[in-house]
Amino acid sequence: MVRKTVALEKELLDELNLFAKKDQRDFSSALRYALKVGLAAIENPELTIGEIKDIFEAAVDRQAGRVSELNLDQI
């Protein structure tokens, strides 16, 4: 992991701290998650934030082995 100093407006810092508390994350994790979602939203303007979050959650579930790919032949 790389460390970098970033200057933020106080209002944005306060919002990130609140987001971290609501999502039960530490500040660094909340910032990384918000950046990941924000960058995905920029790259995929046709998707809503909710859809992007669902995609990330589904990827985590798949990595954890909780879900698998749907096989259409088995339906």
C-alpha cells in the first residue's frame, strides 16, 4: 500500500468521517471505498451508485465462494 498526503476541504472531511462511522469503517477504508465507487461511477455513467455497490458486493460474495455463475442450461 502506498501512503500519500491529500488536502481536503473540511466539509468533505466531515462527510467522509460520518460515512466511515455509518458504514462501520475506519477513515482510510471509507475513503478507499468511496473513491472506488466514485471512479466506477465516472467510468460507467449509465449505472446508478446502487447498482455499482451491488456489483462490488456480488464480486466479494463470489470471491468468498458464497455464489457461483448461473448456468442457463440447468434452468
